[in-house]
Amino acid sequence: MKPYLMESEEEARRLVAQARAHPVSQHLVTTGLSEGHAALDAGCGPGVITAVMAHQVGPSGSVVGLDLNPERLAEARASCEPLPNCRFIQADVRTSGLPDACFDYVWCQFVLEYLPRPETALAELVRMTRPGGRVVVSEVDGVGTFNWPMSPVVQAGIPKFLQALASTGFDIHAGRKMYHLFRHAGLKDVRVHLSPLWVVAGAADSRLMRDWSIRLQTLEPVAAPAFGGLEAYREFSQAYLDLLCDEDALKYSVLLVTEGRKP
Ligand SMILES: C[S@@+](CC[C@H](N)C(=O)[O-])C[C@H]1O[C@@H](n2cnc3c(N)ncnc32)[C@H](O)[C@@H]1O
């Protein structure tokens, strides 16, 4: 089993395109990232958001990008090379090895959804945050399932697809669970911000089509058994891509950004 479900040769390109399509700078500002902060981007991937954070904290601040995957980190280091206030470390977000209370602001996007026990990672994010600092988790909720109308192949396939993902520990509803987890982690002033991840009334653009084509292909080894074999899974994948470019169908997905203050 791959440590990260979505790992593939095209994953870095997919993540860069996704991060550029959904700019997070407003979420970072709204949840309190400020000039001079020492900040963490936990599960930073290829570093697109780390760079945005580095600009927002400015020369008097600093950002650490943390990721488990050495290839993602190499890409992040290369793209953030001109930014002297960024550094990167290879670590597991659940056991980072970083000191207690070393950050003013901790950001973690699209990582906890992959972890079977997200509360362990959240406790580690809280541990690294100084009293008064903020922990912010950005997650999907029901991604890819809010569509109408759906063909019978898509309708019948989505529960199988979700069941296969769940068997790996991936939680499609991670976003809605963060408020409860934040409260139980002892965080205060917990707030949740909801925004669209995409709203496609008609045909999806080439970026979203490519994103889903990579996702569906990468997940073949995990999902095909739930469909009784590769052929049936590929039929579902094609029907899903057809839905994405259906001019008469609505497709949307939401992002939930949850923030809390460490007391
Ligand atoms: C979907 S990507 C999100 C990247 C970035 N946060 C973004 O929003 O573009 C998930 C990232 O989390 C990393 N990851 C997965 N499990 C991890 C763990 N246990 N510790 C640290 N990083 C992890 C993966 O290597 C990958 O780069």
C-alpha cells in the first residue's frame, strides 16, 4: 500500500494545477496568517501554497513546508528557492519531530482526509502551535458526489467507488468532521468557512477533466476490485468523465476551512 493513496507520476502536476485553480490566499488572511508569523504548511506537496504563505508572512516571518514524500519536497524546494524565508523538512505530520509551540499559524490542506486517525495528526498540529496561535485545516466534503443528473452507471458506481476509498482510510467527509475534532482537541473559537471548490454548470474545463482523469486512473488498483474488475471500473470512469463534460448536468463540490485558537 502506498503511504499516500493518490501517489502517481502525474500527482505533482495535478496538485500544482489544483492549487492554482483554487487560490487560498483569502482563506489564509481570513484565518489569521499575518506578517512576521512563523508558519507551518503541513503536507505541503509541491509547495504552491507554501510560497503564497511565505509572501504573506513577509521577510520578518518564516514558513516551514513539511511533507512525507521526498519527490514532492524536491519540487517544493526548487519552486521556492528564490524565497529565503521558506524551508522544507521531510516528516510525517503525525510525528513531526518539531519542537512544541514553535509556530504562530499552522495550515494543513487535503492531508487529514487520507489518514485513518486524523485526530493523531491534529494533536500534533496543536502541539506545534504556540498558545494563542491558530490551527487551520482545509478539507473537502463529499467531493465528486454532488452531481445532477447522473447516468445509471455513475449512480450505481459512486457507492462502490466510495467504499473502495473508505477501505484505504480515505474519508470523503473529512471536512464536516473537523469542527468536532477541533473542539475535542481543546481548540477555542472554532469557526468553519464554507466555499465552492468547483461549480460546473455545463461542461467542465480541461483542468478539471484532466484532474479527474488522473484521479480515476491512479485509483484503478484500489477501486477495480470493488467493481468486480478493471473493465467495469473503466466503464464507470468513462461514464464519470462523460458526466463532467455533460452540457446539461450540474456538478459542484465544497471546501470546508476550519480554524481554531490554541488556548
Ligand atoms: C493532496 S496533497 C495536498 C498538498 C497541498 N497541501 C495542497 O493543498 O496542494 C497531500 C500531500 O500530503 C502528503 N502526505 C500524505 N500523508 C502524509 C503524512 N502522513 N505526513 C506528511 N505528509 C503527508 C502527500 O505526500 C501529499 O504531498
